[in-house]
Amino acid sequence: MPDVSETMTEIVDTLRAQGIRANLDPAKLNPPCAWVQPTQIEHTLLGGGVVLTVAVWLIATDRPPDITHAALSALLSRALVVLEPTEPTVINEAITLTQSGQPLPAYRITTTREIC
């Protein structure tokens, strides 16, 4: 089986290189940031490779909409330098990072990576 963990770490490292605080663990995030989450594995490649689908949640603090969208748009611009979306970016999401926390505004980028 291809190494999903290694691919996820590479995505996090790539986002960090763009100046985005990114992590696989939502408990370690401090907005504005990116939460990288694997969502599915498609077993369609010859030779045992897979296509990994990943959701990258760009998360901002809860502010007035104009400030929130400005912060999320800035994150999106930096993320799109290193990510190739495979679906339209969803811009009306909300993410709760901790059990006691409130939902925070978020954009969701869906991308894929082939793992051989």
C-alpha cells in the first residue's frame, strides 16, 4: 500500500513553504491556517498505485465578512501556488477545531495526488 502519511506530510510542508500555518492535527492549528485532511483513496492505477483525494481547509478567525473573506482570499492565493484544485473551491464552509470551540469560517480546496 502506498504511503498516505508521507504524502500528507509533503502537502503540509509545501503549504508551510508558502507561509501558511498548516497541520494534519486540527488541535495544533491557530487561524489563519490550513487543515490538511485525506478524504478518499481511489484504487485505479496500474501497479498498485492510488489516487489520494485531500481536502485542504483554509480557516480564518470569526470576524465581519469583509475581513474574513480578505483573510481567506489571501490564504487561497498562496495555497493555489502549490495546489491544483480538482473541484471548485467551496467558500461557505465552517470548521470547528476543538470540541468546545465555535465554528470558524473556511474555504475548502479539494485536490488529488497520485501515490505509486
